Amino acid sequence: METLNTDILVIGGGVNGTSIAMALAERNAGKITLIEKGGLATGATGRSGAMVREHYLNVELVRMASDAKRFFEEWPKEMGYDLKFQTTGRILLFDESDAGAAIANGEMNRAEGVNIETLSPEKTMKLIPLANLEDVKISLYEPEAGYADPVATTYAFAMEAQKKGVELLTRTPVKSLIVEGGRIAGVETATGKINADVVINVTGPWANSLLGQHDIPLPITPIRVQMVHLRRPPKLEILEQIIIDYTCGAYYRTDGTPNTLVGGEAPEDMSEIVNPNTFGLNADHDFIMRFWNRAIKRFPDFVDATCRGGYGSLYDMTPDGNPILDESPNISGLYNVAGFSGHGFKLSPITGEMVADLVTGQSKSSHDYKLFRSSRFDENSPITPARPYSARVHQ
Ligand SMILES: Cc1cc2nc3c(=O)[nH]c(=O)nc-3n(C[C@H](O)[C@H](O)[C@H](O)COP(=O)(O)OP(=O)(O)OC[C@H]3O[C@@H](n4cnc5c(N)ncnc54)[C@H](O)[C@@H]3O)c2cc1C
């Protein structure tokens, strides 16, 4: 059994853990080690839809997402990485019940500088002529949105972190935290001990398992979500845009081939609380049929699609659908960065910067991590949109 020493230990090799390690290394924050129980991006990240958009319902999140989108456009070119970022455009469909909120949120996003248009059904039809829009009252269109490859992104962050001196330990599960006199002192792994002054828990759906008996559980629930692959029939091959159907919580995104990934975020799609170590990896037949039927309702030609199955994955849900970025109130030197609730991929470059501020005491990021303090739930001030939509759990 060997003992390693580091200044900062980041636990979790997903897109957020690697982004944080990279941001800390850029600031020369000390000796940094990242530890991951499996391979990089093998948690929620590797199964992510990885859509990158700016439309959010809170001003702060719009600003974070806009800066993150610029990062996805510029950083790979500057640094020589290929994150496979594809600009597809993203169309959000609303019926009567959410039309007022959509108009108001579109205006708020435009005021923040987002390239987003509010479209009538007639104009929407010009973009997606094969859609059935009979129940759609209004849509929002973000022409610059798209998606990246979450695995390529995580490996790029990890490689850049490594170049800047971060040590990566994969296939090394952390078994428990070591806490001495109310301070973090390191962790026990399967192969030995790692002494660390600072430990950052970026383990997403596993965040509470890691805290174990040492800390009060975070308000984070692992929820199983499902994705379905539909191979579009030739007539539908033109459907390249991302579609978010707010009338029923469904979303559709191409994977760069004539395949569409179909997901759902209506309350009934997200009610299965699971153990993150034993959740069902394959999609269930009833989910496949539910998602497929929604797809047919919106694009009737999906009736001729070939279903190529689907998979299960995890959201780390908090009560307000937004992450926690905070030092533990009980264990100094332990930071929890989790609860991204199904929208943490695009924000990851900004999360890295914010957590680097939090841990180093600097304020180099233009975004304030305090918005994501864990005490907001006890203070009864969750992050809630002024104009929420009705059919989706996460906004
Ligand atoms: C189906 C799906 C679609 C999504 N679509 C989008 C989208 O379109 N846009 C978007 O922005 N976001 C999206 N998300 C959300 C986004 O993917 C996640 O918020 C993000 O990937 C979370 O990254 P993470 O690094 O915080 O967590 P994870 O990727 O879950 O990483 C946590 C890591 O911690 C490791 N770990 C756990 N316990 C231990 C331990 N004891 N020791 C060592 N390592 C440990 C795990 O193995 C894992 O690799 C989606 C998520 C899913 C599931």
C-alpha cells in the first residue's frame, strides 16, 4: 500500500472534474491530482446529449451559457483540440400554455445578447417542413446552438490539465474520505492513501456515497433517464436541427448520421430514483414506445424509423435543478461540486473557472459561484426562473 501526497485532489473524471483540474492548473494552484474510479467520461458525461445552447430562464445562467458557447467555438481551435462541436441550430416548440413564457424568455435572452428568434408556426414550418405543428403556438430558434462530443471534450480537458502538471489516476476508486479534527486530510483508495489539503468531490450521482458517514447528505438524487436511438427514414434525413418539444418534454438531436437521439424530460420521464452502481443500462420497452410515439406525433415520418434501442443514464438532480458549488459546512477543505441536474455539460468550462475561484479565493471568473451555494435550499432561495415552462422538470 503506497501513500501519495498532493495539495488538491479532484475526485471524478467527468467533464466537470477534468475542467476543474485544468482551471486550477492554469492558476498554478499547487500540486493537483485527479482520481477516477473507472475511465475518464464513463459516468453521466459519456452518455450525455452534450447539447450546447444559450437559452436559459435566468439571467445568470444565460450569461454562463453564452460564455461557455464561446469557449466551445474558440478554445479547441486555439489549443488544437477537436471537440467535434457541430452547429445545428435548436428549435424550441411551445403550445398555448407556455407561449407567454416563451415570448418573455426570448426577449430576456435577446436582451442578454443571445442570437435567438421568436417564430410563428408558419416561419417554424419553413425550418422543419416535415413537422406537424398544429398544436404549436410559438417557437424559439437559436441558430448557433449545437452539440459536442462529451468524451472528446473530457479527454481534451484532461490532456490539457496533464500538460499543465496534473497527475491523472484512473481505475482508482476512492473508498472513503479521511477527516481529522473537522478538516479534510485526504482519502483512502483501493491501493493506498492520498494525503491532500483540499479535496473536491465532483462525483455527480455518486456525490453522497462518497460523503458516507462524514457529512450531511447533499440534496442530490440520482435519477435514471433514458435515451432512444431512431434511425431516420430517408425522407427525414434532412432533420438536422435539435428540437426541444416543450409540449411534452421530448427532445431530438441528430448524432451526425441519420440517427436521432430521443430523450424525455417530462416529470413522468424522470421519476426513477436509482442506485448509481446498479441502474439499468438499457432502455425499457415502454420508454422506447413512449418516446417513439411522441416523435411520430411531431414528425409523422418517424413511423418509418428503425429503432436501434436505447440506453439508461443518470441525472444528479437537486430540488431546483441547478448544481451545488460549495465548501462543505462541516469539513473544511472539502468542496462539493455536483447536482448538475442534466445540464452540466455545456456549463463545464465555466464551472471549472468558478470552482477555481472558490478553492483559491481568487475572483478571476466573471461568474459568481455563490449563486450555487448549498445553503440556498435552507434559506428558501432556490434558483427559480421568473417564467418557467410547464412540461419539463429541468429548465
Ligand atoms: C442522457 C443525458 C443527456 C444529457 N444532455 C445534456 C445536454 O444536452 N447538455 C448539457 O449541458 N448537459 C447534458 N447532460 C448533463 C451532463 O452530461 C452532466 O451534467 C455532466 O456530464 C456531469 O458531469 P460530471 O463530471 O459532473 O459528472 P459525471 O460525468 O457523472 O462524473 C462523475 C465521475 O465520478 C466518478 N466517481 C464516482 N465515485 C467515485 C469514487 N468513489 N472514486 C473515484 N471516482 C468516482 C464516476 O466514475 C464519474 O466518472 C445530460 C446528461 C445525461 C445523462
